[in-house]
Amino acid sequence: MPEGPSIVILREEVSAFTGRSVERAEGSAKLDKARLVGQTVRSFRSWGKHFLIELDDVSLRIHLLLFGSYRINERKESAPRLSLGFANGELNFYGCSVQFIEGPLDEAYDWSADVMSDAWDNRATLKKLRARPRLLACDALLDQTLFSGSGNIIKNEVLFRTRIHPLSLIGDLPAAKLRELTHEVRTYSFEFLQWKREGTLKAHWLAHTKTICPRCKIPFVKAKALGRSKRRSFYCERCQKRYGDSENVTPEIPVEEA
């Protein structure tokens, strides 16, 4: 599943279509594609893992889900979910969710929750976290109402960097550690973006998919479905401290990764 930084790159790659009129709209997506023809692309935006195409009187929300992809000025052999044609090229999406958004995007999205946005509000995120003390750390970093754009790579890398065990309870993290966590999510997300542009992202992974802890030189724990979010986790039992007794507490169910 592409994470927030990858959607920012997509937004940058399609900038040549900004201001262009949609000349053709087709694909298997079950929406009124004829409505798109003749509309002008006002802007391309992103909110977390949502790629947004703002048109004259409606917007498109595209979510690439787990295995979605896109092609610019080329096509795959399979039929696209949505294909948009412009005078200067075409944009094709595969294996994704496509929906209309009616009304202004600023009314549909809380930009302060987007870790890649200039409107990101760290204080607001801390307040939300403190209101959910039974949320597991591994689930918090996948909750899009808290950290829009954070996915499994960011989760594993940030928890390792901050030395927080993924099964820690948010309410048991010391105040300084909670602040460190929220700060690191945004910091790492922009480093992710830089490395992704360079094509060196995997070379910088310290925990995600790794087998040995680079600090302790002992095997990482690999959990296939950790927390309520049931996503893969890679962590060190020695240097990542577990805060709180989550074994004897029923953790809060997170807002699913979206």
C-alpha cells in the first residue's frame, strides 16, 4: 500500500495535466465517467494515502489500496480502473478505489492530520492521542485520523527509531516519549520522500523487513499480524521498551488504515 510520501510523488509526476481539460474518461470504475469529460483539472492534491483530482464541479478520490498502481502516458495489459485522457497525454489507474467527492475538498478533509501537509498540527495530534490511552502504539501509527499518510513502513521505522515497543499503550508513554513519537512520524515521512525520489528508500530501512537489530545485534521479532490493525511488525525486544501492560488490557480498536 503506497504511503503518504509516495502519493506526494504521484502528485508531482502528474503536474503537467494541471489546467488541462479532460477529453476522455473510461475504465471499470462504477461512477458517471461522462460527467468528467470537459471538466478542467484545477489541482492535484493529496491527503495521506488519498490522491485527489480537483475538477470544476466535483473531485475524484483515488485510493491505491494494497496493490494498486498507475501509469502516466502508458498502459498496462490489464484494463484500467480509470483512464483520463488529456490533449497532452493520459493518466491510468489500476487496482484502486475511485470515488466522487462533492463540495470543497477543504470541507471533506482535516489537513492538520496529514503528516505531509503544511497544515500538519502536532499539538492537535498529541491531544487526540492523549484522549485514546488504550490505543496500541502499532495501531496509533496506522490510524489515519491521527497520522494520515503513515503506513506500515513508517510505523516500523518510527517505533524502532524512538525505541518504543509496538505493543506499548499510548496512555503509558511518558510525555516526552509521546512528543518524540509524533515528531518522528513527520520527520521520517519527509526523509522517506527524499529517499523515494532518490530510489534509495530500502537501503535506509533499519527495521522494516530486517532480521537483525542494528543496535543490539540480536534477531528481530517478526510478527505477521500485530495489534488490532493486524499488520506485519519488525521490532527488537531488547531496545524497544514496552510501556504499559497491554496483555491485561483490551486495547482500543483503531480507525482502520485507509
